Amino acid sequence: METAAEPTLHDEYWKILDFEKLKYCFECGICTGSCPMAELLPEIYNPRVLMEKVVMGPESIVSAPQPWLCAWCYKCYRRCPQALKVPEVLLSVKSFLAEQGKLEGFYKALGIIKGIPLPLVCLHVCFHPERAIKDEGVIQEAINRLVSSREKTVFSARREEKVAVIGSGPAGLTVSLKLAEKGYRVTVFESLPQPGGMLRKCIPDYRLPRKILDEEIGFLETMGIDFRTGVTVGKDVSFKELREDGYRAFFLGIGAHRPRGIRLEGGEVEGVMHALDFLWKVNSGEKVDLGEKVAVIGGGNVAIDSARTALRLGVKEAVILYRRSREEMPANPWEVKEAEEEGVKIEFLVAPRKILGESGKVKAIECVRMELGEIDETGRRRPQPIEGSEFTANFDSVILAVGEEPDLSFLPSEIEISERKIMVNPFTMATTMPGVFAGGDAVTGPATVIEAIVAGVRAANSIDKYLRGELGNE
């Protein structure tokens, strides 16, 4: 009598994958073409090739570092003609390997991550090994190993040229690091009291512990990078004065720190705040009273961070009001999933019309239900109000997370601006002003940390070529 065969590693592996989607992959290469990690590590990371290996089975990737190098930016998903969620396919693979105790690939990936800019920040904000490895001790040991393995060598400048980096977010920090490695004297000008830009100002501590960010900044300081905080270029010092002081090249990594306005009646009552202001107050240790029920208006990552932070402050209910459907939501899908698991409620196809106050404080929001119409200029279906669907919901506070933009008022007129963004050559990151380069959210609009890092690497290479006379004003 024949006995049933024991399940093989391959059998168990296929149970966790969405083979119906994988087997219909067009192999168009859009995932690779849109992937910032593929640009950062072109000889190591290629999503399309990685998907082929995933289909081949666990034997082909059991010790490979590539599955652990996905930065969860979802650019592949947003551009994939089949909406294949590569990050989540890879999460299935990694979770399976972790459950089997096969972490060789993870440790190999750590060795690669150590060589990219801001590795500790990236490990927390981008790579998320904790989503696959449930043993916190394993991850903490990996972080400790990463910290201790970095050589904290003081780099003495080998070149005379000075470079001014304006803004100390991920793009500015990356430019500073790469130029310091090339021997340039780099000064970072930051208007905030401490360096870090949006990393410090708006990413919640549960996503990026401040001691991790401080470790990264400290490492950069050992490389001879000079941080000048509390200095606003254009107010405390001008471009002209910086040029007269000997700076030969500039990088603008000023981020998108200014909340976009929203025309909403009642927005002036007490209890209404912008998401960036709210997150900055929390990150600064300031006490924020939201009451028991808070509404967050918006659908991006900042809205998700605000709602999750509100729950951590003790509110009983945090509700996101978003005027489109889940499919159109610009927030990272996995962050949305985690937010809902934590208790954040999301009302889709709902738009606020008026904030109602009582005794000068938030009392409720008058809303209307929406339906999706024709595709608009963003590539998404335009939301339209449904007649007669108005309703009112009570809230104690309102957080507006409807988009951010850079403050470009201090820039010289020679720098071209379009649609509230700095215009650059996408290959060199050069602006229209000679010797001035830019990258990050001020160029792309709000994006991910890994995208800002890639822009910083590209800009640093261009600045080096410019100072060596190998790059014209393109």
C-alpha cells in the first residue's frame, strides 16, 4: 500500500504565492524600469529577474539577498499593467523562508544595505524586515551588527571646492555623504534646530526611532560634514553671500514642508490642524489634545501616519475621510493595511464640505458621499458628489492631510519653477542656474525616502563632474 508523500519545500512554497497573477506576468520590465532600488543597485537588484526566480521555486532564492532588498515603495505596483504587488509577493517568500529558519539571504542583504546611504534609516523606513521576521531579537541583533560594522573614519577633505547643501532630509544627507566620500568639503544648512529634515520632522517615532536617526547623523559628522542648524538660506544668509564665501556648487534638498491649503468652511475653529504641524509637535514632545475622536482628511502616507500617531496618543477613534476609493488611494498599500489592523477606520468615497464648531471648537463635519467619474489629469477617476447623500459626523478634532509643497520663495529667479516644483534635468539633477542642483520632494512632490536617496546619489555624481569641469550647464 502506497503512503502519501511528505509535502516538499516546493509544495509548501506554492501555497503562499498568488500564482494566478504571477503566471500571467507580461515580463514587460516596467517593474524594473520604475524601481529606485534597481537604479541604486543595478548589478544586484532587478525585480523582473527576481520574479522569474520566485516562479522557479524556493531553491533558487533560499539564500539570495534580493528578496530582502525591496524598499516597499510600490512604484512597480502603480505602473504594472496587471497591478501585481511585487512587495507583497516578496513578503510571502521572505515570510516562508523566515518560518523555515532560512535567513542566509537576509544576512547577505545586510551586507549590501550597509553600503548604501543611510542604511539604518532605510532598514526601518524602507526594507521592513520585521514584516517577515517575527523574532524582534533577530532584527535587533542585525541592527547592532550593522552599527558596529560601520567604520567611523574621519575623512579629511582632499579637494579645495566647497559645496553647500540646503536641507538635511534624505536627499541632502545622501548628497553630503557621497560628496564627503569623494573628498569635498560639505556644509549642510538646515532651518530646523536639528538635522534630519522630514525624517525628523514628520516620520513618527514608531517608524523611525530618533536614536536611529541620531546615529546616522553622528556617522555623517565623523566624516567631516559640517551641519549648521537654525540657518534659513534666503533669510539668514543669501546665495550671493554663500558664493562669496567660496561655495562652488549647491544642492537644494529643501523638501515639501508647507501644507497645501484647503478651502473648507469652518477650518479656522479650534481643533483643526495641518498634518505636518501635528506630526512635528508630536515628534518634538509637545502635548497635543485631540479629544476622543479625530478625523483625518486625505489619503496619502501623511494621512496614514497622522491617524496611527493619533491612536498612539490615546484617542478612542481615528477616522480617515478619503474622497476616492481604496484603489486610487496614494498611500502605501501595506501602510494602509497596518493602519486598519491597528484600528484606524477609513471612510472611502467621502468628502468633507464644512467643519461645524460649537463655542469656537470642532463639533462635527458635514460630509457628502462621492462616486467616481471620468479619469482626470492625475490618471485617476475624478470623484463627484452624489446628490442628496449629505450627512454629518461628530468629531473632536480634525487633521488636514491634503498634500504638501516646498517653500520656493527664497530661490533666485534664475532657477525655473513649474507647478510648485523645482525644474531639473532628470539625468543630472541640474537646475537652470549654473552650479545649482536639486532633488527630493521639492522636485518630485512628496515621495519615498528611497527615491530621495536615489536622487541624492545621482546629484552627487553630477556635482562631482561639474566641479571637475566634466559637466556643462545642462
